[in-house]
Amino acid sequence: MSGFSMLLTLCLMCAAPAAFAQVTDEEDHSAHHPAAGAPAESAAVAEHDHSAGKPDPAQDNMKRIEGLMKQIQDSADPDRKRALLGEHLQALLAQMKLMRGQAEGAKTAMEPTEKKDGEMMGGMMKMHKKMEQRIDMLERLLQQTLEREAVEESLDGR
């Protein structure tokens, strides 16, 4: 198995638990998104915003990975492409470590604590948002792996 196939397999293995954790029943998902005009059930729900938040190290590293791929695709020099591919691989591996660390943090956050209903709902929505971000990042990692393999094939003349 090539290194890239192994990396691809690792990405998919990391995505599996996240995919199973996604809400599949529209009623379950809509429970924390009230219908238009409906009163908010708690302050935490009313303040919920999917786009809020600061970029984390994994997001910053993902931007770096995508920037390296752009440089690889724009370069005409095969030696430069190979050097950039080496950097790209290291950034991909670092990304997997960052995401593995985030997964450990999510497991800790899921441990039961004594909270009021409103606080618990707010915590659940934060976890939901983080899960969506993680799945998005895994999709982007998979895309980078596929693009990387295409560049390597063109360099090898396959």
C-alpha cells in the first residue's frame, strides 16, 4: 500500500466516527433550530451561530496545505514540485495529528457533567458545530490527498 493510500485510509477511518455521530433525523436536528417566528427555548439557542468562532490551529494548517497545493500546481519546475510535495506531506501528517488531538478533546467534552438544560443544549450545539467543522476538514484533506496523487502521477509520467 502506498503512503498516500495509507493516508487516505487514515482519513476515512477518522471520518467514520464523525459520520455516524451526525444527526440523521430532521426532527432531531430541528429541535435546536426553532422554526421562523417561534420563540427561542433558551438564551443559548437564541445566541447560537454556525459561523461564529475563531480559526484554530487545524484550520490554519489546512489553509497552509491548500496553499502548498496551489504552489505545486502553479510550478513548472519538477524539482520544485517534489520539494513542495515533501512539505505538503509533512503538513498533511501534522493535520492528522491536530485532528486526532481535537477528537480526544471532543471525547472529554462529552463526559457527563451537572448542568442546567439550557447550558447542556448550548454545549450540545457547540459539539455539533465542531463535528460539522471536522467533517468539512476531513473532506478537504481527502481532496488534498487526491490532488497530491494526481501531481505525483504527472511527475512520474504515468
